[in-house]
Amino acid sequence: MFSLASVLWAQRAPDKILVVNGKTVDSPVIQIGGHSYVDVETLAQITNGVIAVQPDRIVLTIPIATSSAQLPQPQPPEGLSKEFAREAIALLAEMREWRGAVGAIRSYNVPFTGTWPQDYHDRVEADLQRLAVAASTPSDQDALELLRNEFDNLSNWASNVIAERRP
């Protein structure tokens, strides 16, 4: 009899650990015949449930969350999103090119001709609008606000320089 019990015990799969909602449960999960078993009292404890033992059955009641306040709220991603960072780098490159062109007019005292300053303005403004669509995290929103301020400052400065250089 003991040898049969030891053979059956040896054929049982090793115990596994139960994790519920990220919490590890002290009671092991036992696998027998391809089925997993766990202590009902432990399951009730980890899920804040209640067990009622009756003569012909065991009733486990697990509370259901009634409002979103009881559910863990997903954390917003931290830092800049990849899409926003990529678009922001392109916007900054356009702004730098625009600033360089206006700076060259100012440095070399060249008179202004053509529509290129408005073309730069329109291109950078379109990039800024595309960037606003890509903003998905709080950090993206903060950086977007800074880039809008920079655009406004650059636009005002370029307008002043161009106005000084009109023939």
C-alpha cells in the first residue's frame, strides 16, 4: 500500500505558485491529472471573498467592483512618447533652419525679398500642428507647450527682422 502511494506521489507534477492580481499567494497550486487545485480559503483571502461552508456545498463569494474608483487606475506612460519625440526633432530642425535664414539676413544686412519667410512660418506651423496630434503623454503636452512658446518667439523675432529689412 505504501509503495503504491509513493508511486502516485512521485507521478504528481511539482507544486506551482499562485499569483492573483500581482500578489503571490502563500498556498501552492497543486496539479493532479492535468488539473490545478488551490486552497479555497486562501483564494477567498486574496480576493477579499467570503466562504460559507454548508453540509452539501462550499460557497465562495468574491465581491464585484461597483465603481471605477475600486479598480486600479492605469498609470499614464512616463516621458516623451516615441512618435512625439520623432516629430519634435523634425520640428526643431525646421525651426533652426528658419532661425538661421533670418539670422543671416540680419547679420549680413541683406534686404528682404520674396516669400520664403512666410514659407518657413507656414511649414513650421504645420509641423507644430502635426506634433500636437502626436502628443499622448503628460510629458508630451508639457513639451508641446514649450515648443509653441518657442514658435511664437521665433515668429515674432522673424517678423521684426523682416520688417526692418524691407526695401
